[in-house]
Amino acid sequence: MLKNLEGKRVPDVTFRTRRDCEWVDVSSADVFEGKNVVVFSLPGAFTPTCSSSHVPRYDQLVPEFEKLGIDQVICVSVNDAFVMNEWKLAQNADRVTFLPDGNGDFTDGMGLLVDKDDLGFGRRSWRYSMLVRDGVVEKMFIEPEEPGDPFQVSDADTMLRYLDANAELPHDVALFSRDGCPFCVRAKGMLRDAGIEFEELVLNQDYTDRTLRAVSTNTTYPQVFIDGELIGGSDELAAWLAKRAQARAA
């Protein structure tokens, strides 16, 4: 039976981290004392679900957590400092703090150190998330004890809804552009002015015209997609933003 430590203090351990090629010991007090911290823990760096879903979404939602008074979002894994640092770089997850629990001391103290011998992992963390205020666990979302690696409740969206059931989730925006396109410049400016983050894909750098034809019947630039929907070019984006502003003001 996996432990739920709500109402109890987090384990008092030392995290062995690496900064600028030097070992830096970080205590539990350094991490949690006087702070509101969201922690999510997972089986291993560079593993599929952890890299494709768990880390990216938390990294994306850090600004939303900060609006709700969270000081830091931390990823913990039973991996050494070198692996965790390289994983952070590979994930481009600049907003999340990666804490190496190389010996599993923190995870064991949480009662969530499990055997992954069948995968050749040895002892690793069960997947979970928690909200910690001044070193005391307020809320835990522990994945169900099922075979494999369930990922149902420790996600970033669930934690955000716990903090604020009415929190507005950020839009997922992709913008297909090409060099020298003034309409692309206009679209990017409008998105920035609206405070909407977006991922830009540049023709012949990140994709080819064949890619754009595969997802859109339009071949003009830019082509803006929001939350899975094709909005269109800069004029259509301006209309979408105006409608969004009216809805938020209502």
C-alpha cells in the first residue's frame, strides 16, 4: 500500500546537485521552508511518458502556478545529478527545478520507492505529485497501484484545478511562418501583445511546404493553429483575438 503523507512534513534529506561543475548540497529545508512548492515525481529521466507528457506540461503551466502563489515547481526522480541536468537541457524545461534523488532517500521517506527490477531500473519512484506548504504536505495525487506506469492524476492540469477549479488554462498555439513574411511578423506581434505563448515553425527550417499542405488547405503565410483548430492568417487571428477579448470582458 503506497503512503499518503498529507498533513505530515516532507522527509529531511540532502539532495546532491551539480551547478557550474561543482557539487552543491541542497537540504529539504532549502527547498521547502517558507515556500509553497508543487512537486511531481516520476520513474526516470528520459523515459517516454515523463519526457513527452509529464515534464512538458508542468513546464508550460509554471506561470499559471505562480499566479496562484506557488514559488517553485520541482521535478524529482531517482537519478543522479548529471542525468537530471542533461534531461533538463534536453527538455528545454527552464521553468521547472530538477532535483536528483540519486540514492532514493527522499522517495523512500515519502514511502513511494518501488521496485522496477522487471524493467532493469532497480528501485525508482512511483509516479505522484504533491502540494507542499512550508514543508508540510497539503495534498497528494498518487497514481493508482496498477501494473505498468499509470498516468492519470499526477498531471499538471489536475494540480492546477486543485489550486483553482476555475483557473484559465493557456492556449496551445502553433504558428507556421516563412522568412521575410510581414504578415507573420504581424501575427507574432499580436500574440505577444495578448500575452499568448506560441511555438513558431519556420518554412524549410522546421518543416516543408508538404507538411503545411498535410494539415491545412491554405498555403498562405502565416497559418495559425490554436488548441487544435486552424484559425488562419493574420487577419483571422486578429478577429479571433478581438472575439476573445470581448468574451473575457463580458
